[in-house]
Amino acid sequence: MGDNNLNLPPGFRFYPTDEELVVHFLHRKATLLPYHPDVIPDLDIYPYDPWDLDGKALSEGKKWYFYSRRTAKRITESGYWQPIGVEEPIYSNGAKKVGVKKCSAFYMGEPSQGVKTNWIMHEYKVSSSSSSSSSSRKKNSSKIDHSKWVVCRVYEEEEEDGGGAELSCLDEVFLSLDDLDEISFPNS
């Protein structure tokens, strides 16, 4: 699972649902409750380009997970994160809204002039209704507003190949014969 130096049992896989990320990880962190195993690291995402997350965030396959503080600054060294779509509500099994998921795409270059890449970030935050029950406890325990925490999942989308199958060697030869203009025949 990357270079996180975690002492996890063999075969452990981190493949949480949206609800599990919000309820079992983010909510507990935001309200200062203990959560075990403590496998997701804190990371300020915005100085890092998405391809630099390996070894800094919890990795599972080609996905990286980390906690970060919500911020308006979404600019990295090589580009910026731009929200795409609308925020999606996250519901618990009891149909109670527990959080919100916001999707962003990474763009290379300067803001508003960048080129979209295949890097996607899902940023999860606890809904205000589920964090209000512990707001008085949070005010008394610390001067830091812990409701500003988010948990992020970053991954690179696979490029689509047009939906076709790979060509066989013979298909490639036949297709190359279409360029007969480029073939020079010897004089007979």
C-alpha cells in the first residue's frame, strides 16, 4: 500500500465506500473521536501535483487517500483543481444525509487557461447537520474548527480507446495497404 509504513495484516485492502469514508473516517476525525486503524494521513494537497502523491498519501492500487483542510486555494506547482459537476449528497443506510462529495479535475497550466488531465479528486466533507450535534463539544475542546476537514480520493481515469478491440498483425498489414500511393513498383 505505498510507502506509508503501516503495520497492517497481510491481504488488507482499503476499498471504502463513500459512506464509509464520511461516517467511519472523516466524521470521527472532524469530531476528535478516536478512529482505528489510523491509516489515512493528513496532507495539504495543494502544494502537490497528483502524480506526486505516491508515498505521501495512503495508496490502494491507483487511488490515493488523505485528509486535508478545506481551502479556497486549489493551485499546485503545475496546475490547479477545478470543480466539475455538482455536489452529491452521501447518505447512510438509514437514508440520513451524512456528507457531501465534490468532484474536481486537475488542469495543467494557469487557472482558466489550463488543459484538463485525467486526474480526478473526490473531496468528501461532513454535512452540517451531522456535525452540528458535536459543535458545542468542539468549541470547548479546541479553538480549531475541525469541521473544516475533508477526506480526498485521487485517481487517474483510464483513457478510453474508442471502444474497439486491438488490431491483429494481419489487420495492421491490410490497413497499411491502403496507402498504395506511397508504394513504388519496379519498372517492368
